[in-house]
Amino acid sequence: MRLVVMQNVSLSEHMALSTYLRGVLEAFCNKRGISLTALISSGYNDGRTTRFTVRQSHTDLYTLLGNLKYFIWALLNLVHEQRRVPIDVIHTLYPSSSTLAALLFRTLFSRRTKVIYDIRSPWILMAGKSGKIPKYLKRIVLTAALIVEKNLIRWVDGVAFITEGLKDYYRQLGLVTRRPVHISPSGIDMTAFTPRPRGTLRRQLQIPTDSKIIGYVGGISQSRRLDFLLEAASFFREKLGPEWHLVLVGAGDYKRELMRMAEEHKLSNVHFVGPFPHDEIPHIISDIDVGICHLPWTPLFNTSFPMKILEYMACGIPVIASRIPTHEKISQELEGIFIYAFNHESFVEVSMRALNQQIDLTALTRFSWPVITDGLLDLFIQLHRSGR
């Protein structure tokens, strides 16, 4: 099967979009009978050996101009790839510049090619809150985006959603498709994320080995409302004693403000470190006792998939997670995830319950990249053979 994967995203960024793109590309190229090409924005090192073809547009993900440039560049590259070897399936990921290019290519040059649109978030909602769109254009741009999205999922041959929640959210917006639908959650690289020897984080922060660390590893953005964790840290210091520590690992637009708040309230049991290179993260995670996945109740996070939970668990660390639908769903599928309500008493009680819980690593294999791409490949084969 001749497969092209398209997304105006960097392959090297430490964000969910890039992680998913890297994971599916590496897994697809290990499948027998697949000839793979990736049309991405950037992040590929020409000196690195890969078993698939990579072409880079060097376009901006977050601007209308950047996506327009990617659309034109991608269309031209699809024509070039079609002349080399006919394309059977195009797997596009949002933003919709990739899907628009794929559909125009199919219309003009290859009616037999199947196009699958893989939707990873309520991106129109995100665009409206990003601050990238001028206020005087915001309503026009978002209305146009909604109209385009409605037609895209009508014209493509198949749709993949990251969660059932996102599929339901699209249905509520009136974005309904009669095409085959597949749920494709985020995955975990179980060769990269494994339990490691402890001590890395404790040595850096001079935390005694017999102390307990509740750790958050990820983006420290205001949208995640991580000030709740600082308030909880003050509460559990009073209830459990100074040997309990909260460590936040990462970077983001809210880190400096949280550091100021911790200093103002003299929270000596709260520590900030990082960011660290991606390959060091398993060592950092392995040195905490309980991993935190805190997200507020919003349409964006309610429809997301908590990749962070998989990374903690793959390193053998139990997880506490805020009570939102996506966390509750995965806690029903995997043991070792404990849900807390949005109050400090619940946070402390659940943290104590999670401590020293053993993780069944074999249960995580259903979220490995080979298994995730097996599901996508079944959809590709179904559509390819259907002759629709």
C-alpha cells in the first residue's frame, strides 16, 4: 500500500501533535507492505536514517498564512509523489490545510486515492482562544472554519477521532459524517518509557530518599489551572508533614507566576525544574512516587486523551487525575489511576491511596504505537478495498 501521511507540524517538538505524528510514522514504517511518505513542516534531521521518505515545508502551524503556504506546497508534493508511485491512501491530520490539499489532489489527479481525516482536538475552539486571530476577524474566521470543517468530514472517505468524547463534541456542533469512523487514541513508546533507576530528581533537588514526591511532568500553561496544585501542596504539608513534596517539571506561560505564588506563600515543599530533553523524561518520572494529571473541566480537555497518564504508568508510577470525563474513562480501562475531585481534601486522600500501588505494564500494550496503527491500518485497508 502506498501511504502518505500529512500534517503541518514539526516532527521534533515536545507536544502531543508531534508525539502522535512520530509514533504513527515509526509504527507504519515497520508494517509489511507499506511504502510511506511524510509531508511535514519541519523537525526532520537529514542526517538521520529512516525507512520512509520525509519532505519538509518549513511553514508555520499557527498562522493562516503558514497554513496557506503548506496547502500549496503539499498539493504540489502530492502531484510529485503520484507521478513516482500512485498513492493509495492519504492520512491527514489537522489543521485542515493538509486535508484540503489532499481532497483537491484527489479531485483533480487521483479519484481512486482514499483520504482519511484524523482529528486530534476541537481545534476550532482552540483557534478561537489562541489569541492569534485579530478580534475584528475572529467571528468571520471561526464561522468560515466551521463551514470548511463540516464539508471536509463530508468529503473525506473516513474519519478518525482521538476519543469518543471528541466524536460526540463534533456531533453536537452538527459536524456529522456518514463515512466510517475510527477511534485512534494517543499511544506510548514502551521502549522509551520504562522504569529507570531512582535518584536523578532527588539528587538535583536535595530531597531525601525517604520523602515522598508527588510530581507533575508536562506543560505549565495557564489553561491547565495548575495553581490548584500549589493550594493542594499547602494543604497536604499541613496534613501529612514536610516530607511530602510537590515537584512541577516543565516549562510554559504560567511557570513564572506559579513560582512567584510558591515563594509568596513560603511553600518550601514545592519545587520547579526543567524542562529536560525528551529522552531524560523517563528518568525524571521514575523518581517520583505519584504522577499528577491535572486538567480542568473544559470542552478542550474533556475531549482530549491523557498521554501523560500513559507515560507515568509505563515508568511504573501510579497516577492521580482530576475528575473529568476523559480521565474517568481511562481509569476504567487501566488499573493504577485514581480520580480526585476538585478540592484539596480529595487530592490528599487520593494521593495517599495511590502511593505504592503496583502498575501492570502488560495492560498498557493496547496503547502501544504498533497496536494504535493496526487499528488505523484496518480502516485504510477497508476503504482501499471498498473502491468507494
